[in-house]
Amino acid sequence: MAVTDMPSGDEKPKVKLLNDPKFRSMIFQALLVVLLAWLVWSMIDNAATNLQKAGIASGFGFLSTASGFGLNFSPFLEYTSSSSFMQVYWVGLQNTLVLAVIGIFFATIIGFIMGIARLSNNWVISKIAYWYVEVMRNIPLLLQIFIWYKGVLATLPTSKNSIDLGALGFLNTKGLFAPQFIFGEGSGVMGWALLIAIAVTFVINGWAKKRQMATGERFPVFWTGLGLIIGLPILMYFIMGQPVTTEYPTSGNFGPRGGMRVIPEFIALILALSLYTAAFIAEIVRAGILAVNRGQTEASYALGLRPGQTLRLNIIPQAMRVIIPPLTSQYLNLAKNSSLAVAIAYPDLTAVFAGTALNQTGQAVEIIGMTMLTYLAISLVTSLFMNWYNAKNSLVER
Amino acid sequence: MSNTKNSISFVRAEMVPEMAPPINESGVLGWMRKNLFSSIPNTILTLLALYILYLIIPGMIQWVLTDAVWSGESRLACATIAQGGELPNDWKAACWPYVGAYLKLFIYGRYPDAELWRVNMVLIMFFVGLVPLLMPNVGFKRENLVFMLVIFPIASFVLLSGGNLDLNGFLLPDAIMGPSEFKFWVDFLILSLIICGVVWAYMNATDTDPKQAVTITAITMAVLAVILFVMSVDFGLEPVETDRWGGFVMTLVIAVTGIVAALPLGILLALGRRSDMPAVSLFSVIFIEFWRGVPLITVLFMSSVMLPLFLPDGVTFDKLLRALIGVALFSSAYMAEVVRGGMQAIPKGQYEGAMAVGLNYWQSMRMIILPQALKIVIPGIVNTFIGLFKDTTLVSIIGLLDFLGIINLSHSDSTWATPVQAMTSYVFCAFIFFLFCFGMSRYSIYMEDRLNTSHR
């Protein structure tokens, strides 16, 4: 009978080795690894031959030699034309990070304002926000950078006829001549005061949370913290005898003197990067707020919360959960897009290291590799941090 | 009790005619009350916004339309008195005759005048093929797709570059046969036979009927041969080197090639990332995360500076092709994530159902999972394309003369050099990009709505 032909439970069915899915996947993966290894090996081999032919010594020895070119922007690090290529790298990285951090700061503010404005009951306001978003995100960023740099900033008056912005300084084709803070003796204490104030705010925040859990009473953490963070350094400022002074630029015959010069490349990049990214952030904020269920608002009202409290205690915390992950990727996009600085010769990592330094040394593999890995590291570290943050703050479900 | 009839005599026998709604609740006035002046803060905001609009809008209209110069032969038409022209010294507005004079260059780049009909043919084919593809109600989607993904790229390649690809052998050593076009076909035939043989041997070894698989392989190789033949045959077209390509056409070429190359690569990477095989999924994850983690401009630098180093001696790519490779690899990583999103949205039951009816991995992907997943992610694909379309402007940094590159180049021409020149050309460029990108994003929203309703 047919029953006797059926394989019994403990006997393995006879399958050809090639039909065994496990064996097949092993073979396939082995083939893939071999193929990749061959590809990488042949690339390295070709590169070695080509470099030898071009007479370029490979290796990272060039990093310690003097660069021989100057840079027009380095807010924190020391740099002269006799600095090494390694210093060029650090200055480039510094300029990229400065650009990214300031860009993110403004993009967040503008983005949140536009995102909330988009949801406003006010027709004019929401239409303005709508068209802002649509226009900004549908025009290439590089074009926007050029518009600000060559279209707007390059047509400003020459330094003789600078535009006087009052307390902000002077604006002309050479950039913004802004007031500069000069930190004198004892200003370090103010910095410490600021750090202490931040630390104390965190402690108060923890204590307030515990107290609310225990008694239900709320403590105005925000206002206390703000008072501490602003108040303590100001208190120290007066105690230490006003160590910080401001140097205002003055208009001279040959243009503004003194103060701090912000180069036009930087202004153009900040404007373009923050306005462009803000359009994307606005959409994220809008989607985040819309994602909070209408019932949440109604429930808050039913509990007797006022509209302001509802927004602050109920809607925003829940919306943030939706907003944060895409917001992070926008921050990363901004950091990566800051590499477009190379188009208008702002000395960021791509421009000075992957551009000028590469042309000077010809070490294409090392320099491009270092540049790409740096951006990759920034991306990975940020997304790891955000994944951790996200996991900590996500809804705990059953 | 008997007078009940009288007590309800106040009930009306006929309806009261409807009254018009209160004047300040309906119509323009009501709408304004509700949407503009509902409260004091709202009124203040409205007035503030109107004031800002008053500051911006008239100035913009003056700049673009009323104050702008519309005709002229050279920079003198757009120059102020101080600059040697006739316009008042505080004049600042668009100089449109400059855009008019450069329009051909902006669209076609430096493509030879006598051959422009070829570019126009490509553009017409592109739009004729694309429009019905985008309209969900038009039939023949499969034929249309074949046209857009196979026939159109080959035809555009032949038309734009002139075809007549130089084919040399690649398999047999030179000692047996000197490099020639004939040798290429001999080599190709040998390669096809080897591949068919391997497929036949594999099918035999796994107890499957080899007939079908071998036929499919043979047909694929034959199609490939036809494609190569069409690309290599001499149609008598003047060859046009890629350094003469440029303008908006180059922007389109890069964007479309990028997306067409990225789609299959992206699908493979998405499948790889969701694969059970650790080596495959690890490779896919590293590949995807690497390209997503670096800025496109460094990728372009890499492909223009580093790629030539990695190639064996004697093999050279031209500048455009190198940029295209960079763009395709870069966007394939983004495409992979879009496709993966679609595949994750497919319920597990679909995978199990496919297995239950006895489909193998590739069959179930091809016939069950991917058709559904790709349909869901059409908006995502369009959005990736918008991003890619905007990012093509970056190739101007590595010296290709795309739309933005050629605009920047035109600024060095002294015939039209005025302070307003840069802004005029950028506004024109921004307007074109806005039209295309805004149109595409509208389309993606439309598709999203459509797909949404069909699933409910």
C-alpha cells in the first residue's frame, strides 16, 4: 500500500545536496564572499599599479608635512600656512561642525515656527507657511546657496558704503562685521557658573518629577531652570567685575574696522542650509502634531487642563515621539549638505581637505577615504545616539 | 378634556420660510471672521502677516515683471547710468533678454546646432512615454514600462551619443584572434554558450527540467545581443562627445539614468537586507548605510578622482559616466530603503501564502511580494526621484555643465555682465526646478491618496 511508501518520522528524506536550502545558501554566500574579495583585491591591485605609475607614494606620511596654503576662516583652531595637513583636516572638520551646529539651531527654530504656523486656524498664516515649505523644498539647495551668495550677498554695497545694522554691526560685500566679545580675566568663572546652573537644573528636574509622582504637585522647572541658567552667569559677571567686554566695529574710511568679521560664504551657507532644512522640519513637525489623536486633546479638557497646559503637557510630549526620528535624519542631512560649501569655497572639510589638500598632494585614496569615513562616523554616531534616545522614550507597549 | 382640539390650535399648518444665515456667519464676511479675525491675537497675526506680504510681494512683482527689462541686445539694455547704460542708478530687476539669448544653451548645453533634432527626438520620446505611464487609467502599462525602461534608454543613447559603440573582444586571448568587432560577437557567443551550459548543468544537478531555464537564459542573452548590436551599429549619426552635452538635457539624463539604474539595484539590496543569509544581509546593510552616511558631493569626488585609480590600465570612463556611476550607487541605497519599507508593509500572510502554494524564493518575490510592495512605494520612489533631480545640480561642482553648471558658465560672458545677471539666471533656474519638483510632489500626493482609497 501507499502508506508503506511514506517516509517515517525519524528517517531523513533523501534530498540531493544541491536541493538542500542550507547547503545552497552556504554555497551562494561563499560565492558572494569570493566575488567581493576578488573585486576588492583587484581594485587595490589596480590602484597600487596606477599610483606607482603616477609616482605617488601611498600612505599617510603626507599628513605631517606643511600645507603651504592659508585659510580665511577658523574660529577656534590655530592655523597658518606652515601648519600640517593634519591641522588642515581638523580646521576643516571644525568649520563643518560649526556650520552644521549653527545651521541646525536656526533650522529647528524656523522649522518649528513654520510647522506650527502651517496648522494655524489663521488662513493667511497657514498659507504663508504652506508656500514657504513648497518653494524652499522644491528648489535645489545648491541653487539656493548660489542665490544667497552670488545673487544677494555679492550685490551688497562695497565696504565704503556698508549697511549699518546698528547693534549688529555692518554688512557689506566682505561679510558681516559683528561686535566681538572679549573674554577678560575671570570670565572662566562665568562659564563654570553656566555649567553649574545646567547641572542644578537637571537635579531640580529629577526632584520635581519625583515630587509630582508622590504628591501630584507640579514645580515650575522651566522657569527656575531658565532663571538659573541666565541669572547665575550674570550674577558672576557683576561679582567678577564685568570681565566680558564687547568690541563694536566702527565705520572707517576704508570700511568697518574692529569687531569680528563673519565671511559672506558662511552667511550664505547658514541662510541657505537653515531655510532649506527648515522646510523639511516644518513638514515633520506638522505631521507629528497631526499624529496625536484628537481624543488626547478632548481627554485633557475633560480632566480640566487649560489649552496651554494641554499643548505643553499632553500634545507636545506625544508629538515629539513621532517628530524626533525624522528630525534626526534631517539634522544629519543638514550636516551632510554642509559639504556643498565647497561650491562657494567656504573652508569646510570637503573644500579644504578633499579639495585643496587633495590637489596639493594628489593622495586621492587616503584623503577621500578619510573624508568619507569622517562623514560616515558623524552619521553613525548621531544615529546610534538617537536610536538609544528613541528606545528610551518610545511607548512601552504590552 | 373635550377642548383638546382647541388647545393645540397654535400649531402652524405650514412651514416658516427658511431665513438666510446671519450675514457675519456666511459668505466672505463670515469666512473672514472665522479664518482671519476670530480672536485678538489672531487679528494681530493676520495684520502682521499681511504687512510682511505687503513688504515682499510688490517688490517681487516689480523685480520679476514690471521693472524688468524684456528686450535688448547686450548688457547695455540692463545697465544703469553708472554702469554705462540708460536705466536709473537705483534700478534693480530682472534682465530677461539675457535668459532669452542663452535659452538654447541652458536647455541643450553646447550640443552641435545641426544635431539638435536628435535631442528633441529624445525629449519627445521621453514625454510621450512618461505621460501615459503616470496616468493610472491608461492601459498597456507593461508595454509602456518596457518602452520606458528598455527601448527608450537605448534609443536615447544612440540618438544622443551617435551610437556606433566600439566593441572589441573580451574573452579569447589576442593570440587566437586580433581585437575586432567580429571577435566581440564570437566572444559573446562563447560566453552565452558557457552560461547556458552552467544553467543546464545546475538544473540537471537539482533534478529540475532544464528546458525552461535554458530557454529563458538563451532569450536573455539574445536580447542583450540585440541591444549591444543596436548600440554598436553605425546609423550614420555624427558622434557627439559627452563634453558637448549639457544644460537641462544633461540634468534630465543624469536624473533619469540614476533612477532607472537605482531601481533594480535598490530592489536587489532591499531583498539582500531582508535575506536570511548573514553574509548577504551584512553586505547589503554595510553597502546601504555607507552610501546613506556620506554626502553626495564626496561620492562625486570619489567617482571622479578615485574611480580611475581602481580601474585596470587602459580602461577609461568619461566624466559623465563616472558621475552617473556615483549617482546610481548613491541613489540605489536610498531606493533600497524605500523598497524595504514597502516590503515590510506587506502582511506576513502574503509570504506564507506564497510558500504554501509552493513558490520558491524568487518566484514568490517576483509574483507575490514585489508587485504589491512596489505599488505601495510609488510615492516614495517619486520622492526619491525628486531628491535625485535636485541633487543632480551637484555635478556642476565636479565640472559638468548641467543646468546650473551652464548658468554659472554663462556669467563669465562679458556680453551680458551686469550685477543683476546672476540673480536673473538663478531665478529662472529656480522657477524651472520648482515647476518640475512641485509637479512631481503633487503627483506623488495624488498617487498616495489613490493608493490609500484602494486599500480601504
